[in-house]
Amino acid sequence: DAGVTQSPTHLIKTRGQQVTLRCSPKSGHDTVSWYQQALGQGPQFIFQYYEEEERQRGNFPDRFSGHQFPNYSSELNVNALLLGDSALYLCASSSTLVDRAGNIQYFGAGTRLSVL
Amino acid sequence: KQEVTQIPAALSVPEGENLVLNCSFTDSAIYNLQWFRQDPGKGLTSLLLIQSSQREQTSGRLNASLDKSSGRSTLYIAASQPGDSATYLCAVPNTGFQKLVFGTGTRLLVSP
């Protein structure tokens, strides 16, 4: 049973570019959350997707957008990259069928984004 | 707004020591509390999940306790080993259960 998978593992971009990160949830999971983790900090919630809609959003600008597909996989898009966007981006999945609160989340290995 | 704090920020101990990591949260109306392990540059591995109705959970050499009324949780690691070296994070769901609020972590180094 595959866990949460994220791609790519590492990514290097320059300021002003756009990036797309991908996440496949754990089998049977229907909810995907995205977190940003800057160096030396705890993960910060970006947003959560359920039934292909954004369910809740953290304190991140509109440059950060996402999408969830019918197979529950998800993408995180960041436009007009800034140096400060350099971070580890973590995807987490959960199942509303098992846990209605959806807060028992399983994390992927993350995508390390470096903005030069 | 829920805030999570972890003390100490870093800890260095010799192999074999028993140690305690601390986590405090400002809003005691939590649904559960989770402890994670993170190796450098890697994702998060869930270690223990304590439901709000529980006072502690154990897994091998790890024991986590929860005191909701005081807004505190501790992670106890017995007989520490070099392989325990990692960053340990605690997290609680926010009131709407939609997201996890994390502390900044405790960076642990266990020396042989």
C-alpha cells in the first residue's frame, strides 16, 4: 500500500517563475492538505482540498493556488516566485470516511523548492 | 488562535539517557495531539497520536502524555540511541479540525 507520494523531490527555480508540485494521497484517502516548512520552522498550513474544492486556507497570498482531481490527487501551484518561497513543501492526506474531522494526516516526503 | 510552543529548541545528550521533550498549546479545546519525527530534509513520520480523552500513549521506548487542562504534552524517550537523532514536532488540529498547527520542533542529537 503506497503512502503519500510527492513529486518532484527537488526543484530549483528563479524569481518570477511559476512552479507546480504534485501529490498522490494514500490509498483510500480523499482529503489533501498542503504545508510549507521553512528551514528551522514547523510546517505552516497552506490549504486543504476535499471533493475537488478548497475547504480551508491558511495565511498565504493568492500566488499560491491548488487543485484536486477526481482521483483525489492534488497540485500546488505557486506563481511569481519569491526568494522567500524557498522551503520544503509537504503534502498530507486523510480520510473523512475513517476520521470525520480529517485531522489524522499522513505526510509525504516533501518537495524541496529552492528559488534563486 | 491556537499557538504551539516546544521547549527546548535543541537538546544534546549522550546515548542511554532518558529524556523529555515538552509541548504546550494555548487553546485547551483540542481534539487530539500528535507527535512527529522529522529527519533532516525529510517528511514527517507520525510517532504517537493522543486523543483528547486519553492521558498517554506508548510505543516502544516512546511515551507521550497529555494534560489538556494545563495545555501541555510531553514526549518521553527512554534509553536514547543515536538513531533517535532527529527533530521532534508536536501538532494539534485547529478548532475547525481542518488543519494542523505545529510547534517549531525540538532538535535532538544523541551522541554515541
